[in-house]
Amino acid sequence: MLLAQIGLFPNLWHQHLVSKVPDVLVDAIIVPVLTALLLIGYLNV
């Protein structure tokens, strides 16, 4: 899952830069944050 997030973040960032869609930047920020929270929660269990 972590490898998928590492690949997804640059992809979303590239889409934001190329297409100039402001919604993609929000997704590029939210996806890694949610993954980090899930990983922290999983490690605490």
C-alpha cells in the first residue's frame, strides 16, 4: 500500500501541473495524509 501511495502522489501532482485542475491538488494532499493516518492506526493496534 505504501508503494502505491508513493507512485500515486507524483501522478496526481503531475496531473495538477499539466491540466491546471485545482481539485487534483487537494486529492494529491489528502491521499498521502489518509494513508499516513491509516498506517499510524495500524501500527498502534
